[in-house]
Amino acid sequence: MTKKNLVLTVSAVLILSFSLGTYAYKQHRVKTLGFMAKENASTFVREHSKSLGPDEAKVYLVEFMDPACETCAAFFPFTKQLMAAHPGKIKLVLRYAPFHPGADQFVKILEAAGKQGKYWETLQLMLASQEYWASHHQPRPEQLWQILPQAGLDLDRLRSDMNDPAIARLIEQDMADAKTLQVQKTPGFFVNGKPLVRFGYEQLQQLVESEVRAAYPNQ
């Protein structure tokens, strides 16, 4: 065997080994997290977690999100479309993974807005206007504060409530759970404990619909 052929053979073996190792890791992660969903459901859904959809839904779509994440903003309408396509069967649960600089402050704004009963209105407003206050990962809180009145918020109360230590503890818990679940970027999706291994709109839809069919076999 010539030196050139030896190098090509070794390279091919290394590539194959890496591919097989990556596949095995992904399969192991799916099995591990699926087991964890049954044995330790609180890692996926905490008492403080905000959610949309009925409690009796058999498909839980858990999303670790960052309000300053552009991809999160892009996927939010899509997750609502998935829910609309399967009415009453999907419960969306939001968790926080504020990886972007200063993003924890935006989470605090959201949670404080929730104290005024304006959580979802504020989230919708924040995501729709994200390009003005968090474009290209450059947060500009002052721009957001100019927009927040559109959600019908009492800004003085909002500034006070966002300093509640309970909110800081909530963020710490979500970040700890994100680490346990190996969430390294946002949005991080899990459907009934199964992670979205290959990221994309089509892949998420396939995973959700697979779980819907399994949970509602006669419908």
C-alpha cells in the first residue's frame, strides 16, 4: 500500500468512526432523556414554568428559549402553528436558557410582566420587535423599554417586580436544568422528553407529529 493510499484509508476510517460515534451519542441521548422524562419529569417542567395548552394534553413540547435569540423568535409562530394543527393535544412549556449577554434581564422583564397578567402579550411584543432591541446579539434594553407600554404594562411596577429574588432563583433553576439536559443553544426542544436531535422546522414537525400519533392512535 502506497503512503497516499494509507493516508486515504486512515482518513476514511476516522471519518466513519466519528460518524458512528456521533450517531451512537445521539441515540444514547434520546434514550437517556426519554427515561429521564418518566423518572424525573420536573427536570423538563417546573412548577414555575409558563405554558400554553391544556394540562390533559398527552404531548408536551418543552422549549428552552432566550428572549434575545433570533431563532427563538423565528420558531415561536411555528410552534403555535403545530399546536393549532393538533388542537387540545399539545401543551407548550417554556423554559429559560438566557445564553446571550444580558438576556437574563429580558427574562426578568417577562416574569415581572407575568405578575401583571401580561406575560404572553409581553413575550409576543418582545419577539415581534426583537430586531429593534436585540439585533445581531447586541441587546439595547433602552429600546425595549420604549416599546413595552404597548403591552399595557405599568413600567414602574415592572422595574420593581423584576428585582424579585424569586425570579433570579427561577432563572438559576432553568439554567441548571438546561445543563442537565445538555442544552447548549437556543431554542432547545424536547417532545415528551425526546430531544430534537437534528434541528429544523421539518424535523420538529416530524417529532411532534410522531408523538401525537403515538399518544392518540385512534384519532
